[in-house]
Amino acid sequence: MLRAIELTQRIGDATVLRDVSLAVAPGTVHAILGPNGAGKSTLLGLLAGDRRPQSGSVQFNGRALADWPLTQLARLRAVLPQRHELSFAFAVEDVVALGRLPVRRGGGAHERAIVDAVLRATATDYLRGRPYTALSGGERARVQLARVLAQIWEPTAEGMRLLLLDEPTANLDLAHQHHCLRVARAFAAQGAAVITVLHDPNLVLAYADRVTLLCCGEVVAEGVPAEALTAARLQRVYGVPVARHDGAGAPWVRVASEQLGALASLAPPADV
């Protein structure tokens, strides 16, 4: 279990998170949703242990996150950041193998088998021999997902594994967005906990078990997506009219463009 209790974080004079609490159980995908500047990436950084909260605490597997030795934490927790720069022309399979550096066990054959399994799971096997620097932005994002999965691919008796993804679908086309989140769900089904920052409410409704909806650093709603993501809440958070459609399968939402009114003119003012 990962548990955050009343996290508050300030940057300068601005409070970017205020009294945020959540709990993430093994075997689940927990989404963090909200507009730009809501505090999503800051919250993910606190849950990963990359930042220390100014007040509140994070408990991981029954122990304060700050008390975990980094080498031990690396066997259980992997983080995919928004930005991942690599300027060397490593082959893709070598980039994925970098994820194994903190946790290498067994011999070379064992490690190669893990890299092979992760490449297959993320549908990046066909890229394995390509130089990373020659890949498109979307291909690089998928390879980086494979790298962090490789880090915690194996279950361990030390506790629940935790995968944290910061906007993993941002550079992906429609098909690969859904594939990425199917991979996350499959990984959670092995007993891991997955926390992912997303921007699309429909992806949250389709793939997440629970959601924390943030706005202005505060929790607006937390719970099962179909219950938490009401049209009224989304409209209040995003400031646009939202229509929600419920029927067979997962509900889905859309911007009610017919209620937006005429767009403001893009022409410059006459005195410019």
C-alpha cells in the first residue's frame, strides 16, 4: 500500500498542494487528473520520494518513504518522468537494459530474458537494434516506458511494486495511448500499484480503478472514476461546458462545443 497523508507543498510564496491525501492499493491503477498547474507532477514527485513534503507524510509498504534506502527502494519503485533526455546513440535494447542497473540479479541470460520480455510487452521489440537518437518522440516515450518497467519487472518479497508515470501518453498517437494504458493495467494485474498522471478524462474513465481530481493544488474529488468525474466537476475544474454520456461500457465525456459560443477573434487590436 502507498498512502499519502495531508501533503502540503509550497514553491516560493505559492502553495502548489494543500492537504492532499490518497491511498493506492496493490493491483490497481490510480490516475491523477487536473488542468495545467493543478499540482499533478508535484504530487507525483512527492509520492516517488523525489521531493520532501513541507508537511504531511508518505507511507510505502508500511514504512515512511523517506526511511527507505535508495538501493532497496529502486527494487520496488520506478518513475517515468515527463522529460527523458538521452543524447547517446545507444541501441534501444541497451536503453531498456539501463533500467536493470539498480537491480541486476542472476547472470547475463536472466537479464537478457527480462529485456526481451519487456520489449515484447511494450511492442517495442522491432526497435531493439535501432539507435535511440534516431527514434521519433513517440517511439522514445515507449522505449522509456519499457526501461522503467524493466527496473521493477520481477516481483519481490520486499513488498508491493510501485510504477509512477508522469503523462505517459503525452507523445503517443491514439493507438499507442491505449496500448500504453493496457500495459499499465496488465502490470497492475500482477500485483503492482500504478499511479499515472493523465490529461484525458476519457482515458481515466476507461483504464483507471480510482482517480484523484486536482485543481489549484487541492483535491476536488477522489474515488471510482465513473462516480468522481461528473460533468459538473469537470466543468468547474476545466472551465468549459462538459457533456457526459453513460451507456454500455465505460462512460465518456466531451466538450459541449455547442455551448461554447462564438470564438473570440484572433485578429490583433486596431491600434497594434
